Amino acid sequence: MEMWIGDLLADASPPEKPKFKSPLVLIHGLWTGSWCWRPWATHFANLGWECWAINFRGRFETERRAALKRLQFQDCVEDLKRVIRNAGFPPVLVAHSLGGVVAQKAAEDEKISALILLSCLPPREIQMATPRLRRNLRLKYAPLIFLRRSFCLEEKDFRRLWLASVPQGRHADILGRMVPESSYLVREFLDRRAEIDPKRIRCPVLVVGGSEDRVVPAASLRAVAQSLRADLKEYPDHGHWVMGEAGGDVIVRDIHRWLVQKLGEGILLAEFSEQR
């Protein structure tokens, strides 16, 4: 169901039997919105989690083009901080791709229970060679970035990189929901401009990704995990769009178990804590 958090629109998935104090805040990446989390939100809700799948600006406004023309990385960070402060208990952030960098930046200043990073780019301070496919994207879309125009990736590029491990039958639905993206956010993604201070992120962190990711290679995931002193779960045969690929329910259950083990009884509502 729709839920407004300040001036941001979110999709809320309430659990049938609430078990946990923390809501899960689900944070999308580029060219997408809250809808990308629907399969996972259903799985998490069935496990007792309340889910808030948020939308960054430019996904729901009437004047989307105007919103996207102004939308910068720090705007997304500030919006996420307001969402965190709106929670009655420090939330768990589950973030995909560039959303993971936004989540790390917000976690430097806000109190959260845990941070789950899916297919997340390494920040600027991690020195790594940019994969050839991402370099090619930078060259191809440089004129649109320079002109500060919001734009969508061409379908063939999104299929080849983002959806490479998604069953073909699901491509049309995903591509039909793509939205234009802020040139500022695309540049942030391609140039890795954000700086993250791992010492300021004090919650448990889990890095999740696929061994077949063409956007964020496995070596990058390992570097992110090492920098944050995080746990790492790497899944064979999975790519960049990990939350929309086959077997996603298995990954959700793994994340759920990790959260319960890391956070213990402190995350449980009173009636479930007493049962243990």
C-alpha cells in the first residue's frame, strides 16, 4: 500500500504477524523505483518484517523531468536520513547498486540497526579498475551527462548488464517500468565520486552479490566488504539485478537469518522475545 514519509512516496508491506521492532527500508538504484522490491518485500513480510520500499524524487511527482533535472546524490542522502528518523526504532537498510552508496552515506550520521548492501559499487577511496562495460557506458552516455539531461539506458544495455541473469520472460515487465534518471546520479554511479568513512558506520553490515554481475564484479564486492569489515554472501549464477532473479527467496531467507543472528533478541518485539 502507498505510504508517505514526509514528501517521499513509499510502498509499505505490513507483515501479517509482526515480529521485529525495526522496519526494513528498501532502497532502489538507478532507472527504477520501489516496484523493484515487490517480490522481496512479500518474502520479508511473510517472515515478520515490515517493509518500506521508498522512491527517490523523480519517480512520483507530476513534474518528474523538473525533479530529475535537480536531483543530486546528496538530495537522496538527505531524503533517506528523513526516512530513518521517521522510524520508531532504528531501521534496517537494504539497498541496491547506487542505493547502497546512498545508504552508507546516510549511515555515517544516522542510527540504524543493520545495513545490507546488494550489488553495491565500491566508493571512491577503494582503488579499483573500472570494468570495461562500465567504461563503455560512460563514453556512450557522456553527451547526455554533460548536458545534464535525464535519460534511460537503451534497452539493449540494460538487458546486457542489469538483467543478464534474469529469466528472459521477466525482461519486458522490468523494462516497461524503467524511468529516466538524473544525470547527476548517473555520473555519481559511473565516476564513483562519493567518499565513505567506514569508521562512522557502526552497525553490522552484510554485502550481498552475484558472481556473474557485469556491473559490479565479485572483486569489487569483496573490496567493499573488506573496507567495511562486513560479512559477505556471494551467490553463483547471480548477476546485478539480484532481487529480481530466480532463487531470490533463498537470498531473502539468508538475509533474514543473518539479521536475527546479528541483532539477537534486541530486534524482536516483546511477545516473541519472551517466547525465546
